[in-house]
Amino acid sequence: MSSTITGRLTIVHIYFPIRGHSFLPCDHDISLPRCLQGKQNSQVSKYKDVKFSEEQKVYVTCHDFIGGLLSDDFKLYNALPTMSVYDKMIPIKKKKLEDLAKTVHYVSDDCNDFYSKMLLWPTSHPYQIYVTFKQVLSKMAQLLSIQADRNRLTKPYLPPMNYLQVLTLNSNKILSTQGIAHPILECLELNHNHIHNVHDLHPEDLPRLRVIELRGNSLSSTLGIRLGMLESLYLASNSLERLEGLEQLVNLKTLHLRENPLTTLDGFSRSMKALRYVNIRGCQLESAQETMKLAVLPALEVLVVLGNPFAQQEDEEEEEDRYRLEVLTFLPRLKRLDKTAVGEEELEKTKEMRAEMEKSELQEDEDMP
């Protein structure tokens, strides 16, 4: 009725058809009001058709039957509010308007204007959601952990939070890493967003950050990750073609580069003295000789190379042995290669292969004029 009093609607019709859930005896009373089922003492109105109109703002017209000719008019005893609850149009989800648009061609002509206005209703924008998210969290200064996965955030920025230790913003629409500055943050997850470059991750803003996850983004380079305290870096399923700036990651222990279009392993540095685990599975390395570039890592113990062209396994066991022996020839300190621990027998074979390689190199030097 408030909608007719305020002029938003001209007529509101309410129908009350009463019937059972089905025509079986056991289901006759499922949809009936509780008082009709004998469970309450109140009475049910006999009227099945109720109409409110703009012309009779304080009256209700009631019919015994839907579309009946005889009617009774009742005047409201208490006045209804004439002012809107909200002073502006509250945005709704775009999907709801899309669903409404599918029903418009079923609407009668006299209601077209109303539905046309409804289809122009403002919809929720990612920025509006972001502002609300930021405003709410800014009042929770003592949070230790924030998980806001699977939303429509486009920015990771929040006011610095002095107690925040874990921030996960996976599967949003974040485009940049700018604006992240929390003094004791230890774990940052930005997986499956739309990040192309890493910007403004400064040690002074994130002095205790230990773990960064950037899986499933669109990074083409590792440039910009300058956090010396970082221990674990997850960059799987990006578009990495170059490894740059890694020399600053002096405390890094785990590096995931799985399923990137890397064709070379240039970029590793002797300064990465703590790196123990490297995963380059499913990259595009054509030759096992590329793994020789990992020999600068003094603490490297585990390497995963399956899925690279040089490590394509065939049915014959010697094919698997071949690429393993080639890698171990360059990296004899490995304790595990792919899923299998390095055995003594393999190490003995690699010693023989290294001796042959050294002998061959000496022979080539002697043959040179």
C-alpha cells in the first residue's frame, strides 16, 4: 500500500488462492494457513482478492472471489508512511536485472512504463563493493586474518593494519599489487586474479612477509619482487618468460614456477643461498643443460622437471633414466628429482658420465689449433 500512497505504483492487486499441495487426501492441508488446519483459534478472511490503488489511498477494496463483481471497501484506521525509507536508489545485482529483462515481453502494455524504469535501476559496480569492503575493515583494526576470496575486488589496498598476519584475496579481479602495507603481515595470497606486473612490494612496507602466492595471474616476469625476508614464492600458471630480480631473495627456500612458458633458467643467483626446492614442472625447457644454471644454488635439494620437453617420459625405463642422469650430472647434490629420491646407483652413473664429459671436453681443447 505504501507504494500506491507514494505514487510509485498505480494499482496493487493481491490474490489469495487456497488449495492443497496436491489433490491427494494426505496433502490437502500442506499450503493452507495454520488457522484453517485447526491449529490456531484466529479466523481467516473470506476475501480472496485485495486491491490498493492510487486513487483511493486510504481505502482497500476486497472481493470474495478473484475478479468478483461485488466488493467491500475498508478505510485504514492508521495512516501509513508517505516518505521513502531510502533517499536514493540502492544498487542491485546486474544478474537480477538481466533475469527481469527476460520476462518483459510477458508484461501487459499498461505495465510497460513501470518495468522500463526498473530495467534502468543502478547495478552494483566492483568499485562500490571495494569501497564497502575497505570501509568495513577499516573499523576492525585488530584483525589477525582476512579472507575475501571469490569477490569482485579490483584493488588490494587497505589502510595499514598493525595486527594483520594473513591476507587472502584469491579469485577476485585485482589488477595490481600496489598499496599493500601491513607491518606484521606474513602470508599474502593473490591467486587467480588479473595481475600483469608486480609493483610496490617494498621491504619497508612488508618487513615480515614470508609467503606470497600469485598463481594463475598474467605475470610475464618476476621483476618487482624485492622482499629479502620472503621464504616461499608461488608463481605457477602465469605467463612467465623471464626470471628477473631473484638475486634479492636471499632467504627464499621454496620457488614454484610450474606451468609457465619458460624456455631458459637464466636469472638464478649465488646470493640465493637458502633455496632448497624449485618446481619447474610443465615449462618449455628443451634441453636438460638448462638445469646446469641451477648449480649456483648451494642449498638446492629438490627439483621437479616433469612435463618439460626434455623430460618427456616414454614407455621404456631407460628414457626416464636418461633425463634423470643428465640432470644429476649437472646437479649432483640433489636429494630428490621429481617424485623419486636420488639413489646411490644413480650417483655412481652420473660420476661416470661427468668423467666422460670432462674427458671429451679435454679432447676438444687439445684438437683446437
